[in-house]
Amino acid sequence: MTGKVDEALGYEQARDELIEVVRRLEAGGTSLEESLALWERGEELAKVCRRWLEGARARLDAALAEEEEEAEETEGAGD
């Protein structure tokens, strides 16, 4: 479950921390317990990033739909 602190993270902050988590996991040398904690943190950060990206996609889709609507209205007015 993602905490309130994670929800306050910006996309870039979450992405950068996720990169660091992955780097530490790939480097090895951590205990099983620490590796599991890092993996769990990585999953939380990935969810934060995914929410930001989904929000950006929704905003982009809405803007494109609005632009298309305006273009159709303009074409219809010219008939």
C-alpha cells in the first residue's frame, strides 16, 4: 500500500529513487531481508510513477479530444 508520503512525490523524484533501488538490487551484496524491503519499495515507487504517467496520458487525451472537437466545430461552421 502506497503511503501519503509517496503520494506527495513528484514523478521525477519517484523515478530517481526507483533507479537507485534497482541499482542497489542489481549490485547485490544485500541480505534477503534488505533485498525484499528494496523490492517492496521499488514496487511502491513504480505505482507512483505509473499514476503520474496515467494522469499525464489522461490530460493529453483530453486536450487532443478538445482540439479535435474545436476543429470539427470550425469545419461545421464553414459549411
